[in-house]
Amino acid sequence: MTSTKTVAVIAHNKKTLGGGLAELRDVLNSHGVTDPLWFEVPKSSKVPARIEQARKDGAELFFVWGGDGTVQRSIDSMVGHKGTIAILPAGTANLLATNLCIPKDLPEAVRIGLYGEDRTIDVGRINGEHFAVMAGSGLDAFMIRDADRGLKDRFGRAVYVWTGARNVRHELTPTTIRVDGHKWFEGGAGCVLVGNVSDISAGITAFDNASPDDGRLDLAVITASGAIQWARALTRTVVGHADRSPLVQMTTATKIEVITKRSLPYELDGGVRKKTNRLKIRVVPRAVTIRVPAPKPQKA
């Protein structure tokens, strides 16, 4: 186990898991971590400064309490630095934790953080900021933007169904995409999605063969327009093999450039960013280390 003197807790104090931060202190204490570096923030944008302070104070293991936005900010801050992130999934979706088999169970998540296995994963970099799960523009960004307007914390994942239904009416956007230096797509796009992992939501596996440590990013362009076509594309995604839909084109890449005729908001790991008409995306191999469950021993 990591020395207790080098453990830090970075907690979004508006997010909940189990018995809350009081239980987290008790669980850590039961494992001998009696005086960790402790930082609480009211929003995820405050995380980078706390990560930097924890590093200066000698932290090597960073327990990150929060949702996808908190985890994304932590990963963005840790790229290029030594240290291990232990995720405590206290958010709405917890997509990276789900893909790495970290449960929404506080005592078990702490146990994994202290005694689990280190896995060094790739991240994506989009317009200067890092992501671990996915990034994109079009429908997914509009859905997340609308959900973030005070609705997600009130209604949880269900809000995405409502905001998605509202936004399928958007017209296709003339889009050009270059993959590893070559033009790959030109036409009308309803959504451009870049993934570092396979599952992008509960029950939705967008990229069947994606792995966060394969040195590549997965790319999908959805050309669906209107409610009926979007229903077809999403149904194909839910049942598997989204690439078999005529409304979906997919590939993998190390570098991606997306140029749209009009400026659109984009998202990374569930957080919406300002509108732009150009996205520059690349993979950063073996960029950050996450504490994950140790493999179960094989039965003789």
C-alpha cells in the first residue's frame, strides 16, 4: 500500500456517494490512512489548483471524489506528472470508472484505490485539453449543454433522454474531417464522436473494440437527421455493432481534425466547452496512471 503520508483526497463536495465524505474519512482511517491531505472544491474547475498543491505537498496517490467532470480535470492536471489517480465515483454517469470496473460502492472503491493495480492509460487531447472517455460535437454536445443547465443534478441520467429528444431537430452541419493527415469525411454530420473507451453511457457501447491503452482513438460520424433516423442509429448502437448502420461511419486514428461550416459547442468527458468551428484532436499514449481492480486469481 502507498505510504499514508503521500495520500491526497480531492473532493467535489456537492457530489454524493455512500455515507458522504464523513464515511470516506472513516473508511480511510480503518485502513490506516489517518491524516491524508484533504482538499474540497465546490466545482470541478477548482480541481487543477488543488492537484498542483497536493503534488507540491508530496502526494503520490490522489483519491478523486466526484463525477466525470472532476475526474477529467484531475486527469488533465496529471498528464506529464508522476502519481496515481484513485477514482471515487460520486457523480451522475461515472463513465471512466464504469469502463475501468470501479464500482459505485465507497468501501470497495477505497479498497481498490489502496490495494488495486496500476493501469497506465492513453488520453485524448482536444484543443489543448485532455479527456479520458470521449469528446465530440453536434448532438451529444447539445444534449450535455442543456442537461448542465441545472437539470442533471435534479433528474440524473434520465435528463439526457429529454435533452436528446429536443436536439434531434438540429440540421446536419457541413463537416470536413481529416484523419492522420488525409481527408476521411466530407458532408453533413449530426454528431462527431471521438472515444478512448468502448462504453459512452449506460447500455451504450459506441466503440466495440476501443481500449484506453491501444495508442489510438476511435472516431464515429453520425449522419442521422430527424427523430426517425436518430432512433435507428441509436437502436443500432444499443444492440451492438454501431458500424453496421448506414448512418454511422467509423475508423481509428492518432490525429483528427474536424472543421465545420458553423461554430458548434463541443464536449469532453461530459463537460461542454465554447463554440468553435475547428477541433484538433490527438492521442497521448500512456499519459496517466489509474488504480483499478486487481485481476481475480485463476481457479486451479
